[in-house]
Amino acid sequence: MKFAVFASGNGTNFQAIVDAVKKGEIKAELVLLFSDNRKAFAIKRAEEAGIKTLVVDPKSYTNKQSFERDVVIALKEEAIDFIVLAGYMRLLTAYFVKEFPKKIINIHPSLLPSFKGMEGIKDAFTYGAKTTGVTVHFVDDKMDHGPIIAQESLKILDSDTLESLSEKIHKIEHRIYPKVIQLFAEGRLRIKGRKVEILDAPQFF
Ligand code: GAR
């Protein structure tokens, strides 16, 4: 199985995925890091790890569909089987999602459906939530919306700052995302409507 990671920024999740592939914890081939942002630090991480990079700047296109079409062509050329979004801060259209049906997963730093969007950690913190967490889900064409694969919660303590909370959330992300990717690669995730069954591992998370 070949996969691509999409990242727009720092790429700590991408790094965790690279490390898990190297350790053999993810038994699939990470063939491409795609970014929509030339300045993403994730690109440096990929170069360091010897992983091919592709940057396509949406600003050089007049519309979203032609941007996405070029990305799809590049992914098909690489024979990508599935796509892992790791801090990819751009909504995929129905066109793109249909090109890779049930083959795109995303991680989000809140307990969905609460606190969707770009600032999941900050929004939960400033809202005064007592519990937040991490969600990994299949991607559809709505923001942070597709069927949920895994969630892990954590308490927001009175002593937490946005920084300490962010650190805890990222730690959870880096631990659970590689596990979900491996489950996907093993073909153990079954979507049934809004629910996702994990085959042979009912208590996995
Ligand atoms: C992660 O916390 C990820 O959950 C979040 O962006 C961050 C990227 O960090 N994604 C979203 O908010 C998607 N809606 P990273 O670049 O260090 O991996």
C-alpha cells in the first residue's frame, strides 16, 4: 500500500508518521509529502527523511477545481492508495473526495463534532471546556465531518495553559495517528454509515 501525507504547516504529525514507518509500526510505503504551502516546515522534514515532496500553490490557480485536478493527477502518477491529512488546512471538494473514496483520513485536535476548524485546541480552551481530545476520522467534503475512527479524550485542568494543553494534545496525536494508519493499511476499518468498525480489535482504542 502506498500513501501520501498532506500537510500545510509544522508537520509534527508527519514526523511521527515518518518515524513510525521507519520503525516498521506502519507497514505501508510513504511515497509523498504534499503541501499547499511552500513555507511549510513539513517539507524540510520530508527532505531530511528522503521522502519525495510536491508543492502545489493554490494561489497560482484561478479556481479550486483546477488546483485539485493537478494534485489528483500527481497522486495517480504515484499510484497512491490512500491519503493521510496531517494539519492540511484546506477543505477538499466533493470532486477530490470522489477520486479517493473512503481512502482519505484526517486528524483533528478536539472531540468532534465540537470545535471544528483551524483552532480546535484554542477554541476548546477559551470556551472553558473541561474535557477535550483528539479525533481521527474519514474525510468527506464537509469540514471535520466524516465517520469517526478513533477518539481519545483528556481533561483540561485549571492549571493548564494553552501551551500545556497543546503539548498534551499533540502527544496523543503522535501516538494514535500511526496506529490508525496501520489499521487502515491492514484493511481493518469498515465504514457503516456514520460508524466505523475496527475488525478484530473491538477494544483497540
Ligand atoms: C494538528 O494538531 C492537527 O490535528 C491539526 O493541525 C495540527 C497540525 O500540527 N489539524 C486540524 O486542525 C484540522 N482541522 P502539525 O503540523 O504539527 O502536525
